[in-house]
Amino acid sequence: MIASSAVIILATSCTGYDEEAGAVQGLVPISLTAAVVGEPAGTRAVGNDVQGGLLSQHAMFYAFFQTGVTIARSTSACGTVFTNYVSSTHPDSYPYFNDDASETVVKAYYPYLRDGKQVKNTTKTFSVETDQSTDDGYNASDLMFATATVQKTNPTAELAFSHQLSRIIVKLSAGGITNVPVTVTLNSTKTTTTITDGQQAATPVLSNTAPIALGTVKVSSADAYLSAIIIPQSLEAGTTFLTFNVEGIDSYTYEIPNGGLTFAPGASYTFSILLSTGKITFQSASITNWYGEGVGEEEGHVIDETSNPLTI
């Protein structure tokens, strides 16, 4: 696991001190580490995660201890900023076990800051960004959750974050068109969902249909990738899903295939597109988990393999 920063807010039953390290002298400190479940080394550009790298660089998340914990130097709601760097230089900013506690449950929520607000245990709705052409917009859309039980005899919480939403990857390959800017937009999806304890509600209420910008790339001999995170939801057959604006040539759309598509939490959907002179061709769409592994018994389960020119 990779050491990471955390913003730790405790239940009302916790204790807070606005004092120096002596206030918690003799108490057992809790150490937090964090990583993303199953994440390989990689970047968003090749269709992998970027979050593990962010966590290793001390990206913040919100953590909530249920009972039995003291936070030193707390100024409100028993909260403090916790990073491995700050904690090593200011030991009084650790969370500590109370004398009478033997264990506690910690729940953690990511992303921490979205428009000045953090996702936490009481958050009721979550929205993905409509501009995910930058890493900032993409990262702010990646709702993740982790939980762990911490024992006083081994006071380290290993937080394994898992993705709660769905990811769309568009793979663009050159078949005669090269070095021409292609702008990709995702259409027709709801961008807001209700959540419960950092996860999509069992019966979610979806709202706010809006296009999502994936970005602009020039395709050369190497494949190009764009990606975005969407709210898990179902779309009917014939729904306009992806728009490809090829500069100086034309605009094309990909529609949801017969039978419709349901985008599941924690799943990744790759749509492969071939750029050719005078047309662009849809090649296939497949589903895996977030890390490229097969879902169920099939490896890279194909959800649409009709190879046809896209609609102009």
C-alpha cells in the first residue's frame, strides 16, 4: 500500500484537542495508507488509472472514524489534515485511539475537493464534470470509496479504494486519416446521481443530462485514447452516445446498439474507432473491469461488434 494524505473528520463521539503533542501523550497513533484496488502502473493516456499516482503524491481524501478516536490540534468537528509528511513532523496531528477503545472502523471518500466541497459520509448527491478533457476534470469525477477496521494492537488502516462509477474509453486508430484533430464528445447521459455513504444509491435518482467533453487528439501511427467517467445508467438503442468532429472533414455519431446498454459501477467500456479517408468506422465495443480484466467468464466481453461507418 502507498502512504497517502487524508482529511480526517470524526463522529461527534470523538475527542479533539487544540493543544500541542502533550495532549495525546501515551495514546496509540493510527497510521493511514491508501491505494486503488488492482491498479497497474500506467496513465490515463493509455486507458489506465491515474488515481494511484495521485494518492502516492499525497492527494487528499476524506476519512471518517466512527468511534474511539482522538484528534489532536482539532479546531472544528474533530478534524485535521493528515499526511505522512505532516504527521512525521507534527505527531500531534495524528488520529489516536482513546484509552478505552480497542478498534475502530474508518471509511474514506474520494475526491476530497470538488468546487470547494468534499465527498463525505453525509453527501447525498454526486455529479461528474462536463469537461473531462483535462486530468483535473477527470479526477474530480472519479468517485471512490474505501473502508477498513483498525485494531489498536496493529493501528494501521490499509485503505483499498474502489471505483464507484463507470469509465468510457475511446480508442482512435489511423486508417488513412493522420494528424487531423478529432474532437470527441459523449452525449445523452445523466451527470448527477444520488449516493449513500460514498456509493451510488441502491435505487439512484439520476438528473441533469449534459454533454461531456473528452478532448481533442491528433491520431498518427500510434493509437490515441480519450476517456471520461460517467454515472452508471442505462441507455436505449438508437441514443446518440458519441460524437466525433474531424476537423475540416465532417462530424460523425455513434448510437447505442440494439438492445441498449447498461453501464455498471466499476466497469470500463472501450469503443474502438478507425479513422479512414472520407469516413470513420466503428470497429467494436467491449467491457472489462477498470483494469482491463474480463468481466464474468469472458475476457473483454464484446458488447457491440458491428463494423459499419458511423452516421454523418
